[in-house]
Amino acid sequence: MMAVPLVQVDHIRKRFGSIEALVDVAFSVEEGEVFGLLGPNGAGKTTTVRVLTGVLSPDAGRVTINGEEISPRTPRIRRNVGVVPQQITVYEELTAHDNLRFWGRLYGMGGATLDLRIDELLAMVGLETRAKDRVATYSGGMKRRLNLCMGLIHRPKVLVLDEPTLGIDPQARILLLDRVRGIAAEGTAVLYTTHYLEEAEAICSRIAIIDHGRVLAQGTLEELLRVVRHGAVIRLQGTFAEADGARLDALSGLRLVSRDTRTAVLEQDGDRGVPELLHSVLNTVPDVSSVMVERPTLQSVFIQLTGRELRE
Ligand SMILES: Nc1ncnc2c1ncn2[C@@H]1O[C@H](COP(=O)(O)OP(=O)(O)OP(=O)(O)O)[C@@H](O)[C@H]1O
Ligand SMILES: [Mg+2]
């Protein structure tokens, strides 16, 4: 028997007046994985998050957590999910500790258990020394880190992060990504929403590309890269004669894209691996001074699927 995924998003649809925010979104998230939802502004990421966390009801389709349908009417099931919303939701006038205490109480936590959990979370994001300072005195990145703790206070089985790294510096981003990886490694199912390609590449075991309310493709990075027809691009510099171009083009597993006297660009076209191809290339045209190999990236997949670049 196949294990039921912890989170199952089953062909959800959502319309706001004349705007079709979600047309058809389906994916699942397993325990212990970081699943990425990657798409540009307005793609439908936050709407998906709001349906998935039981804040909004879908017009069609459903979301189940551990086999049970989640909706605004199912508070018990909603407790299994922790959310780190796109808009930071902390009380500026309270300390970090009191924000977390307040949030924990909403989940029925209290006493020493709650205090221990708060200390543990603040230490995890490096805020332990600022625990008793008002959040109003925090930097943007510190607020983001606290926001992550809010989603985790009640040890949810499912953690949903909506663009958690917006506006933070590279160091805080590295810390946050690292913590998210750790949370998944402990068995939590993580849904990670982002419009940063490198983040999706770096931490997601599987990725769904979403645009205009539809999932255009999903799978592991390897699987997504197969969507792109071309293989690696090999750029050569050296001295090339007309005949060299024809010789390169005749090599099996390669296609000549362009050539002039100083450069030749080839594209992998078939199953032969890059090291083997390079070997043939260098045997065919000895006068090569430099070689650069570019692999297709998530960016190439995105362009192919949507016809445009995902800009940051
Ligand atoms: N409450 C609402 N009322 C009307 N339209 C909405 C509402 N919420 C979202 N939309 C619309 O639905 C579409 C998807 O919005 P959504 O917030 O899900 O996108 P997103 O992928 O999260 O974008 P971003 O990267 O900018 O956060 C947009 O066209 C948006 O204007
Ligand atoms: Mg959003």
C-alpha cells in the first residue's frame, strides 16, 4: 500500500470576483521533505497557502492533511499546520518572548513547557540575547526570524512558509534556509513558497512551478531539467577555421550552435556525457584555449514553461 502523503492538494480552484487566482493546483508534500512552490508575483502562491492552511475554502478541489480535509471549519486539523505568512505578523510593542508566549497560549500551551519551547526556538534563530527586547527595536531580518518561530511554536507536522526570506540579508538567509532544512530533517513536511530560483534549487527536494493559478510542471530538480530540450552548452575559445565548425557539428551527441574565428558554441544533443564530449571536441579541434560548460538551470526550465524570465 502506498503511504498517504501528509499534505495532499487535490486540484484546487479559487476565484475572487472576476480574478481566477487558482485554476488548477495539485501537489503533495511528504513528511521530511521541503516542497517548493515557485512562481512570479500574482501566480497564486499565497492563495494556495491560504487554502492549504484552512484560512480560505477552495471553490473546487480539496486539501487534506494526513487524510483529513482542512477548511476554515476544521480548527482541530488546522492545528497540525504552522504558518509563516508573507506579511510579518508580530506585535511590535511586545518582546519576542511575549509574542511567542501569546501565540503558544492560542494553541493551548503554557507553563514551563511553553517557556522551554520559546527558549529553544529563539536560540535556533540566534535571537536568545534579544528575547526580552521589544520587537519594535528589531531589524527586518530579526523580525523575519521571529516570524519563523511563531509558525513553529506548537510543533506542527506541516510547516508552510510564504516567501520567508523577503528583504533579509544573505547571512540571515543562509541561517534561515539552514534551519528550514533542519526542521524538515526532523520529519516535518515543509511547503516553501518563493520566487527565488536559487532558494528552490538549494533546499527543495521537489518543486512545482506555478503561474496564472496553474502548476505548469513539478518534480525533482533533475526531472524538471528534463523539460528543457537542450543539454549542457559548451563554449570554446581558440582559433577556429570554417572546416572546424563542420567537424564539430559532425561529432555524435553535439550540435554546433554558432562559430566564428575565436569562439564556437556547442550544445549537448543526446546521451553522451560532457566529459566524453569534451574529449572528442579537443581531439577534433586542437587549438582551444578555454572551455566553459553551462548546465541548464531552473531558470531555463522556467523560461521554457512560461516564456519569460523569473526576475527578482
Ligand atoms: N482577496 C483577494 N481578492 C481579490 N483578488 C485576490 C485576493 N487575493 C489574491 N487575489 C488575486 O489572486 C491572484 C494571485 O494572488 P496571490 O497573492 O496568490 O499571488 P502570489 O503568487 O502570492 O504573488 P506574490 O509573489 O506577489 O506574493 C492575483 O491576481 C491577486 O490579485
Ligand atoms: Mg504571495
